[in-house]
Amino acid sequence: MTRMTPFSSPLLLGFDTMEKTLERIAKGSEGYPPYNIERIRASDDGKNAERLRITLAVAGFCEDDLDVTTEENQLVIRGRQAETDGRDYLHRGIAARQFQRMFVLADGMQVISAELKNGLLSVDLIRPEPERMVRKINISVRD
């Protein structure tokens, strides 16, 4: 028996990669680190671009411990703290924990900046307004 999915419709051509992306997102839903996503009000610079900000709580991580990259259509944020030798803990409640948080980006989304301040990593993104394009397809006649 064949598995039916919303993307198996004959009217949705070429959406198989989107289906795989959605399956990958559903599997990797760990809650660390916590994050916010907010819409930033556009300034009056004449550009029609949607601005978003992703803010992750990364207390204890410094700039060298964090890595922000884009891979294909994904924003990948990784954190890795180095273990410090020579410390004698009586209680260790703050673990040196590594993480990887992935966000799928829509076509055209661009990362414009990343800033670490007071234990919060903010990544700003824009999505420029796409150009509306109509293309006439010529029909060839064969007898």
C-alpha cells in the first residue's frame, strides 16, 4: 500500500524536497536552547522587506563557542563549550552542553547580522519582496 501525503497530489509538482524538510523538522524538535522569533517593524528606508529576528538564550557561551551558518535553505546555529580543566566543582548544575538548532528558510530569506549580547544571540533576517514575473509560454503547432 502506498503512503498518501499532502504533497503526493499531481497538482503539487516538485514539492518532494519540502516534504522531506518537514519530516526532518518534525524529528528534531529538542527544546534547547530556548528561542524567540519576532517580526521587526520596517523602517522608512523605501524597501519593502520583511525583517525577522531569531533570539536564542545562550548564557555561558562566548563568541568563539558559537557558529552561525546557512546551508542550502537552512539557518544552522551551533554551540560548543570547551571543558575547562583544573576546576574542582562541589556542585555542577551548569553543564557545558553543546547544541545545534536549525531553522528552515523560505526562498529569498537572507541573514543580515548576528549579535551576542547579555547571553542572548540575535540573528536578523530579511526577505525582500519578490518581483512579480509573468512569462508568456509560446505554443508550437505540429501537424
